[in-house]
Amino acid sequence: MQSSFYRILSVAITLLLVAALGALLILTLRSQPATVIVPLPTPTATATTMPTATPTPAPALVAEIVVDAAGYKFQPLAGFAVSIQESVAKLTGTAPDLPVAPSIVMDAGPNAAFGMRAGQTLEDVLAQYADVLVRQGDVAVGPATAQRVAGQEAIGAPLTGEEAGQPIAGRIVVAQPDENRLFVTVATAPVERWEAATSAELDAVLASVQFFAPDATPTALAEVAPPATATITTTAPAATATPLPAIRATATITGVTILSPTATAPAITTTLPVTPLITLPTPLPAI
């Protein structure tokens, strides 16, 4: 009897403990806030839009200039001063905020005038010019590369150096219009200006160059009275402007004025002083 009583008591205590545990569990669940599991959104690939490159406008060229005595013609750049002396043409750009103005100098003539001897190549002539430029100032000439000017074979090399305390960059180009003549171009500008504009401006001018047989006995078409300070005025042509006739430089002149009319308003002109010509060294010393 006693053992039965203890078994019944043990079962009763167990049931009470289970009931108490259940009540505690229910109480705990009721005291906790409801939790909602929100699924994370599926990531969606977003297309990346690349910025559209803004095309750089091409340099503006104006009326063609014909240098009869040297057998070449070209279109100068709008806003550049132009000086012609015999076979040499010099284009000088504006740079009021810089101590050194951009310049492009072109010259053409017989091989002998440039020191080119029989059997020499354009590479030889370029090497001679590079030597002269290096000796004249703080200039270094880079490796040469082949190119073409007016459809003729040419060779060019980059220039780096310093002028008036200003780092400069540029390029020298030597072409051969025919077996008896050479065409040499030297362009320089402050480094930032060269990279931003002058390099492309040189390409545009060279792309406009054409060669022809030089006039052995040129005759001036008009008398040009050189002023005390020679000037040139150039204006970029409007899209609908009438093309200007070529200017023939058949005699030594110190300045040219180029006016390009616009269709809707008077031309806006900029007058610049013509700086002294940079004469290319000729003849060149033998290697």
C-alpha cells in the first residue's frame, strides 16, 4: 500500500511539473513580440551608362595662301598671325597668358638649300635638323616616325625642351615634294597648349598643304607697302560664308590680312602683331 501511494504521489508531482512548465512556456510566448521574416529582395543588375565623349571641334582654317616661289600652298589657322618671307611662312598663335606663343614655321626649296646631298634620305635630313636644333637651345628630339604630307612621303619627330623658362613641346616634319626639293615644318608651343590644341592645329595645316612646281621668276601681283608694325587679321569662316579666293605670296611681304565674311553679321576681327620670323637654319652642316 505504501509503495502504491508513493507511485501515485510521484505521478501527481510529475503532472504538476509538466503543467507548470507548459504554463511558463505559454507565458513566455505571449510576452514576446510577433516576429515577421521578410525575404530580402533579389538583386537586379543595373546597366552602367558610360559618359558620351564630346567630340573635339576641328581647327578652323581660313583662306588659302599660295607661296609661288617655294611651290607650296596651305590654309592658315583662324586667329593666327601669318608672316611670309620668300619661301618661309610662319604662323603665330595667341597666348596672352603664356610667355611663349604657339608657332608653326614652314619652308621649302632645293635639296642643296637644306644641306641634303645625293644619296641621303629624309631620315638623314631630319637627323641634321635635330642636331642643329639641339645645338641652338635646350631641345630634345624624339624617335622619328613615317607620315605623309600632300600624299608625299614624309618623316616626323617630337620635340621637347624649354624656352623663356617655359616647358615646350612640338614636332618637326620633313617631306620631299619631288626628288629635287624638300619641305620642312617646325611647330612648337607650351606643353599644355601643345597637347590641348597646337598638335591638332599642326595636323590640320599639314593636311591642307599642296605642292606644285615653283615659279622660277615670281612677279608680284600687287604692290604691298610694309607698315611699321605688320599685322594680320583672321576670322573663322561661317558655315554659309562664301569661300575666299587664295592669297598669292609671289613677293616678300611682311603681313597679310584675311577677312572672312559671315552670313548674318559683320565679321569680328582680331588684329595681332606679326613677330619676327624664325629662320630655319640653311644650309645644314654636313653629318
